[in-house]
Amino acid sequence: MTKHTISIIVPCYNEEPTIALFYPAVQEVFADMADNYPDYEPEYWFVNDGSTDDSIGEMRKLQSTDPEHVHYIDFSRNFGKESALYAGLQHATGELVAVMDVDLQDPPALLTQMLDGVTKEGYDIVGARRVDRNGEPPIRSFFSKMFYRLINRISQTHIVPGARDYRLMTRQVVNAILSMAEVNRFSKGIFSWVGFKTTYIDFENRDRVAGDTSWSFFQLFSYSLEGIIDFSDAPLSIASFTGFISFFAALIALIFIVIRALVFGDHTTGWPSMVSIVLLMGGLQLFCLGILGKYIGRLYLESKHRPIYIVKDEK
């Protein structure tokens, strides 16, 4: 019987307590699938993204107990989840590749439905979509909804609201993603941009099995800005439009002030209004320059051709 491999990419940052819980949970799913899919076996790629705890120690323990299926990649420092994802995809050897979070907020049981979608229904990508955000702080849920609304209005690449990185992909899809070797990566956008026949499985939000999230509100906000800038040039258009409106309003105000002075005379020195106008125009200019700087900064980083990550150890 020919064996087929499903590579499972697991980015980890300070996930020492969850790694030992993740492995048996996924193994149990493959054991349950044995009757319907006896020729599929897992290949784990844990990516240690510069953790400050003993995540790498837990990975090495797992690898020593199951060296045939468990592998790890240890970065020289923290390069970010996007780099960890890319490294895992580069090292994966399976005909099918899955991306999962180690905290078990991505239900391993969905792997069976994902495999059905690929093998029986002909999908190239079967992803997971969270239909609620129960347990999350209200402000985080609000900004998440606003982000999806905004990016889907200004970007030509549609990103499914609530979609997770958790998905099962064919080798053809993985090769297409790997061909995009850009340094500034936003995987949710890349997964959508490459296309292919895609479907999503809905599931309810789950709490972490252990530990605390390493994502702060500010980090999530910065990540959202990166996604908008990476997949839309609308902010540049907004900056140009804002500049035009500001110029037009200033011109109207200037004409009004001149006419009023000619008709009624100038009874005030006018310096408060002048200072206000100068500050307003200066603020708008800095705002537009900031947007331009974001795009130019990305061009600068891409032009350096630095590696997306550096591996300290792997096995």
C-alpha cells in the first residue's frame, strides 16, 4: 500500500506548555482516520520562532520519541509567525500540507473533514473559519471586524472574515505560495491571492488549551496595517485625495478672507487663524508622508534581499 504524507506546519513562540498537548491530540485524530484513510500518515514540522522559554526542549523530546514523523526547526532569533510559516512550508515534504496553531484553538478533528474536501470533493484548499469570537475582549473583536470590512473594500484580494491560517493544501498550492518569496508577508492575503478551488469549514471559537497568547493588541493592530499595505495601494490614493481636499478648502478659505477684508476691513491681526491653518496643513503633509514612508520602507527592505529567516538548528 502506497503511503501518503500530510505535513503539519506548527509555528511556535513561547509555547512550552502546549507542545506536549498538541502532539497526542493530532495523533488521536490520525488514529481515528485510520479506517477511512489507512494510507495517510503525519509529518510534523515544529518551528521554534526564537522562543524565550524551553519550547525547543519540548520539540526535541518529541523528536526523540518519534524521529520518523516529528521534525523541528530552531530559528536563530524571533523572525515572526509569517517567517515561521514560510520555513515550515519550505521544509514540508508531504503531498498535502496543513498549517495549525499549537494552542489547539484550531480543532484537530477538522482535519478529517479537510481531507474529505481535498480527496473526495476536489478542493485545492480547505480552510477553517471561526464564526464567533466568544471569550475575546470586545475591543479586539470590534477592530477585527473593522479590519476585514476595510481590507475587502480597498483590496482586490478578498480575505474571508474569520478565516484562520489553519487549512489543508495540495502540493500545487504550496509551491505557488513558496514562489512568492517576498520579505513582508501576510499569509491570509497570500492564501487568497494564489487562488485555486477553496472552501471553508465553520467552527466556534475555542480557548487556548494552556498558556497565554503572545499577541498583544498593538501587535495585532500593526499586523493588520501590514496586511492593508501589502495588499492595497488605496492608502496612497487616500493620501492624494486628502491633500487635494485640504488644498481646495484652504483656497476657498483664502478667497473668503481676502473678500471679507476688502469689504469689511481687517479688524483682527489674524495670527490665531494663520497658526491653525499652518498646523493643519503641516499635519496633513506629515500624514501623507507617513503613508508614503510605509510603502518606501517596504521597497527598501525588499531591495536588501535579506533571508526571511535564519536556522540555528533543525532535525
